[in-house]
Amino acid sequence: METRLRGALQAAPELLPRGSCVVVAFSGGSDSLALLDLLRALSESWPLKLSAAHFDHGLQPESAACAARAAELCRRADVPCDVGRATGLTGGPAEWRAARYAFLAEARRRAGADRVALAHQRDDHVETVLLNLLRGPGFRGLAGIPARRGAYVRPLLGFAREDLRGYLRATGREWVRDPANRNPRYRRSRVRHGLLPALADREPTIRRQLAELGRNAAVAEGGLEARVRRLLSAAGHGGSAGGAQIARSVLLGYDRAARGRMLRRVARDMGFRVSRRGTRAGASFIDTAKSGHGVDIAAGLRVEREFDRIHVRCVREAPPDRECDIDRTRARQAGREPIRLGGRDYEVRWGALEGTERWATALPVDGARFPVRVRGPQPGDRIRTRAGSRRVAKLLMERRVPASERTGVPVVVDADRRVLWVAGHSRAAVEPADSGGAWFAIGFTERRHRHDDSRGT
């Protein structure tokens, strides 16, 4: 068994590189105990710094005793064990899994570890393939359990459950038995103890066939993912603040299936999982989308069209705007004030400018009714220039300001709601009442980095 594991690590050295600091996710069950023992046995030929982490979900009355037993097994093995306990878990397996992985991530941080080793083995992989087959997935689901996902690795996928238990029996080890593993309430338990044995009675090679199906699906999925990466590169895929953008003209050259896979890949890179329904909605939207419109494809994730680009963005609730009023007295003196418009932070300055402002102009003190207000664009805003009156919304669209950024463009209006200046784009045709009238300078400096480097007056 030790020789087999060493061979598996040599064949895939990225799983557990020599000298790694590794946290073993340790339930105390047969699989995790075998993983911990095997890694300890390899400590000389494959040096690793080991620790363990046990998470008590707190769902059964005996769970605290199981946690104590797991910690004792680690103590006997001379391996430090980080024990965590959940409080108030009321949901189902998805919530339990999220809580467990949050604990493992924190345990990894505390240990300064490179990897978290999970004890999933070949039977878990076969059960996952069958479970996913029942759900009707694509190749990704049929591929079963991956050997590595980020810092989480599974070195035992080549071992059967009975192989591991035989190893423990041969070494006189006892493991913790979790009664929840046989609870028919859970779908995996029904597959493990009911459906899969029944299938094996009629087709003895079913486990091998399902494992082979998973391997083939993984190969196919890997090929498709490589193609998607190439397609995204050809489509001008590039990151932006809080999301990604792709050239729509290139996307339209692909069929909807390819577009859907491209959207899912981008979403996964951003930490989202998109359902089939969301995938269909996003792929269809690309066909018919008008600039400035969008569609939600997952909770917190939205696909939008802005001119000739398709944007995939995280949807976050923008903080409330903080506007600024400047009365006539303030306008005659130098001043500054922080503002927030459309989620973008600025400092508005007036009077004495510093020359570092992103946008700046001068307005006549007696050419407008005070107080003037600095705010974002509003419906009905119009600006009157020497070329005539025009809607601010149309001005920003013609200047190709993306719809998602228009609410963050500073607009200066007077007490009559006359637009005096759309910062960076246009100033109204306002003049002082006489040639000797006073002017006040006003400008804006952004208080965080923006990729847009345009300038204007």
C-alpha cells in the first residue's frame, strides 16, 4: 500500500510536492485514518509536514464523542489535530459541506499549509459518477471527483475502500464509525448501500465500468476546456473590475453550446456555478442583446452588453451616493469634499486646484443660481451647449461610456437643476453677467484606481 501511494505521488507530483506542509482532513473514519497512516509511513522517502483537522458538524448526539476519538487517534500518531465544531447547522448536506470547507480553509491558514489532503477513494469516485449520472450532467459531472482542485488534493482515488480497511486491519488499527454513513435519508447512502450493490449483483463489473466512464469523461472534459480557453482567447477575453469581457462579434461566430460553455468557464473563474437554465439564458442573450441591457445568469452574476462587448459581472449592491452642495460663500473660497457617485469615490475640489485633478473646468459665480450641486446623472437631465440642447444620457451613450459606469459620472447642476458641466464630457454655455465677473474652478480626483484613463474638460 505504501509503495502504491508513493507511485501515485511520483506519477502526479503536483498533488503533494516533496516537503509540502499538508493538513489531512480527518474524520477518524477508515479512509482518513488510512490516509494519515500512509502519509506518515512515507515521511522519510516523501518528506511532508503533517497535521490534521477534524470538523464536528454537531448534528448527532454522539458527534462530540466521535470528535474526541478522532483527536485521540491523532495524538497516538503524534500528529497535531485542529478540532472545530459547528453550531446551529439546520440545512442539508450542501450547508454542511460549505461549513466543513470553510473550517478546512481556516485550518490550512492557521497551519500555513500548502495542501489539504482529502481521503476520497475509488468507491467514493464511482458513487459520485453514478449520482451525477442520475442527475443527467455533462462531461464535467460524469468525470466524478477530481484528484486536485486548487489546494485540495485526493491522493487515494486509486484505492478501493476495502483495500484501505484491509490495510488498517493488518496493522491492528481501529477507526471511528459514523452511523450517519448508513442513514437512508441521504442519497449517497442509498446509492452506496442499496442501488450500487443491486447493480453489482446483476453486473459484477459495474464499478469498474463506472470508474472507466469517469476517466473517459475527464479526458473529454479536459479537451473541451482546452478548446474553450482557446476560443475565449480568440474572442478577446479579458478581465475587468469585478468581472470579464468578451468581444460579441466573435462570440456570434460560435454556436450556443460553445457560448454556454464559455460563459460557464468565465463564471467558474470568478467563483460562480451557473445552472443549465442560467447558461441557456446567457447564451441566448448574446444573440439578441441590445447595448445597455443585461440578464442574470446566477445569483450575484450578470451578463451585459455594452456596445460591441459582452461583460460578465459580479452584481453587488452599490453603496448610497454621497453628493455635495456648494453655496455662493463656499464657491468664493478654496475647498474640497469627498463624494461617492455610482459606487465610485471622488474628491471634489474648488477654488484653488492642484493640477492633479482628473477633470477640471471653471464656472462663472454669477452665471448660475447657487447652491450648485455635484451629483450623478438623473433622468431628464439636459445640457445646453453652443451647439444646442441635448440629453445627458444620449451624450454619455455617444461618448461610449458603458451603461454600468454612467451613474458614476459627476454632473454639476445649479439650484434650477440646469446642468452646468458633465465632468469629462461637456460644459454648458454659461457666461458671467459682465466681463469682470468672478469665476470658480472646480475639479475631481478619483480616490481609487480605475482602468479608464480618459481625460476631458
